[in-house]
Amino acid sequence: MTARPGRPYAGQVTQEAPGEPTTRNDDAQDPQAAGHEAAGQQPGGQQAEGRVTAAGPVSGEETAGQVAGGGAEQNTGPDPDQASERPEARLERAVRAAEQALIEFEIAVETFRVEVENFSRLHHQKLGPMYARLDELDARIAEATAARTGDPEDRRRAEEARAMVMPMPGVDELFHDWMDSDGLSPEASAMLTEQAVQPPKRVRPSEEARRLYRELARKAHPDLAQDEAERSRRDEFITRVNAAYGRGDVDQLRVLADEWAAGPVPVEQQPERDELYARLEWLSRRKELLSVVAKELEDSAIGSMLRMAPDDPDRLLEEIAEQLLARVAEREADLAKLVQ
């Protein structure tokens, strides 16, 4: 049977789009450095495109240690502007920088996850019939060979090839394509609600869709919420943003951008020192979790395929289709020779 990549694990993270840069701020020496690296620069100042790594952003422990111990900065004298600051002000800046770094990392992970899921769906929709044709041709070739030779071993191989054409599905396989990272897949939801399925048009959404997605993710990320009510509102909103981005729906992303701009402005709070340190610890744990998700995505069958074509994953799909068509033509020629 012709091998096919399986549907990969798609860990659920909040936010964004394919091809987004990977950020790593582990080497930041102060909160300002962490903020700069969160803007999407990799070590060496290179902007990464279309690839996620499990490196992740600045960790809470590192930033907390820099704040508590004064970091690597040399104090050359009192700063009049900082004299009137709250004692927690510098720690609060470090927390904000770490938050932005984590958001950039989540955006990169979600970007890659969307590409993995879109590639999986398009691969199944566009190439599934070609794989089925190859399986059928393999079975017919094996059966024609067995008929010619009468060899018991050839007959056994023919029976195995025919069994591979229409295998009996197991329980896992029956539900394999019904679930994705957000629960029911779009195909399953459409069947249950009698709505039309909206498959992705391409593996990587357009540049405009990616730009809108990144902007919305940075503004509406649930990790920026300061209370549970605000987090719930952001969670619901980002779920809709993720769905629109996965489809590459630029018009819907623009509607969502207008909706967010017209929404309520969260009240700024001034957390206490203990709360800020707790926040840094949470950010560090969140980074570790995202690093695991990123590695699982990269190590999946389709994630590995996408790493071979980081600049144009849609072209990779076309190349696979061309290879399959060539193999179908070869099998048909082989079968024609056997049945003459």
C-alpha cells in the first residue's frame, strides 16, 4: 500500500499564522533586551520565516533574577526620572517584556500549527484519490501476476494487495478526521450543522491574512488579560480569529479587527511585587509547555515534510501531486503489459 503521512498532532495554543518568525530571548540581559527580541529577531538578527523551533522566549526565572539582582547593568548614578517610580516599576516592565516575548512565540507556534493542519486537509482532499488509484493498480498488478504464474506466494501477495485497497477501519481510524485542536473538525461540524464545508484554500494564508492575524493576536491575546472576565472575552474572540486565519479569510479578519477596536478598553492595574513574581513564574511554565507543543508539531509526519519547504509549502503539495501522477502512469503501463 502506498504510504501516506498521517494526520499530525495539533496541540492547542492561542494565536497565529504560518511562516511567523521564531523568537528566543534567553540571552536577554535586561527587560529592554527581552522586549527587542520579542519583536521577531532570532540570534544574529535573522528574521526566520515559516519555521518554528522549541527554543521559546525569555523565561520568568531569568528575568526575575535580573530584576532582583540588578541584571548586568552598571549604575552610574541616580536617574531623576526613575526616582519617582514605584518600587515595582522595573519588575513590571520585565513582566511586560516577557509577556510580549511569549506572545510572539505563541504566534509562531500557532502559525506553524495552521500550516500543518491545512496541509493535512489539502493533502487528503487533493491527493487522496491518487493514493487510492495507486493502491488499486498495485492490487491489479499483483492479481495479474498471480494469474500468470499460479505461484502460491504470488497469490498470497495478490490477496494482501487487494485487502489494502479497502481495509476495515478500526475505532481510532473512524474518528481520526473528526477532531482537531479546537474539538470537532470543520468537516465534522459542517455535517452536524448541515452547513457547507469551508476547506482552506492553501497551506499558508496570504501575506495580508498573516499581517492581520499577527496584529490581532498581539492586541487580543488572552495572556494579556488582568482578570478572569477579560480572559474569557479574549479567549472567545481569539477562537474566532484563529478560525478565520486558518481559512485565510482576510475579510473576516478585518471585521474582527474593527470589532476589537470598538470594544471596551481594559482598566490598567498596578500589581504588587508578589503578583509580578508569580506572573513571571507562570510565563516560564507556559513557555515550557509551548516548547513541547512546538517540538511535537515539528516531529510530526507533516511537520517534517513542511520543514523541507519552509518558503512555499503550497508548492510542496503540487510537487507531491506531480510525483504521484508519474507513479500512476508507471503502474498503468506495467498493468497493460501484464494483461496483453
